[in-house]
Amino acid sequence: MAIFRSFCNAHTIKESKMKLQLTLTRRYKCSDYTIGHLYVDGKYFCDTLEDADRGLADTMSEVEIKAKKLKSITAIPTGVYYINMGTKSAKFGDKPFYRQTCGGKLPRLVGVKGFDGILIHCGNTAKDTDGCILVGENKVKGQLINSRETFQRLYAVLKDAAKRGDTITITIV
């Protein structure tokens, strides 16, 4: 929470009349992946897939996080993060699907201790996450399906909120 507050204060984010709140509840923690549920303003929206949850929390120091983190196979710390909708992704921005869907500007979590470039994007297995949050339907053990369609639906909700000037946050528990 402190990271989120310090980011907001440092960047003087315009106080909007509204706030769009995403909540990711991690439900199934396996040795090499984590399945969760994503809620938008308290209503179930979709399933998520992340790397393995290694017990990281935003209350830990960056030194503690880096000591436990295994690069590209560790889920981000639990906590509250601001979502930036205006930064083009260096990795995905030029891919045709993302150019067409979001102009290459994927939802990016800001202020994640020990991690850089954490996005919400499409993918089907833990190999696709690289620390990021994948969205879709968990109908196959350890995998997501219909990820592109789910991303398009979620992006439309986030884009509308950003256009209204709403603050968008995600709480990961």
C-alpha cells in the first residue's frame, strides 16, 4: 500500500471521482503456477494464471523479495498496485494482436517491488507469464483458454475507466 501511495503522491495523479478496483484472489497455488480469480468492482470477471506464489508480500523489503524471487518463474508480491494504461509495451507493443486491440499499450502494474514491466496480458501456460498476470478461463488444469477474448473484454473495461479519468488499482491477495 505504501508503494501505491508514494507513487500517487510523487506523480500527482488527478483525483478522479471514481475508482475502478480489480481484485485478484489467488486460489490454487501449485509448484510452478498459480490460478486465481479476477474481480472487477467486486464482481467475478475471469480466471488468472501467474507464476508460482513464493509468499512474497509488498510489506517485505526489496532485499527480502529479491532473495526469494526466482527470475521469470515467481508471482509478484501480494499488495495494492496502480495500473497504468498509457505505456507501450516493449515486448508486446508491436505484436499484431496488441497493436489492433490496445495500440500496444497493455495494462501495466506500477510500483511492484523487485519486479519491472509487470503487465496483464494473454497467454495459456505458466511459460507465457514471465512474472505477469494472464487472463482467461481455467478449464484445463494449470492452463487458460480463451485468453485473447478475455483480454479484449477486460481491456475494454479498463480503457473506459481510464477515459473517464478513473484511478485503476489491483489488489492481489
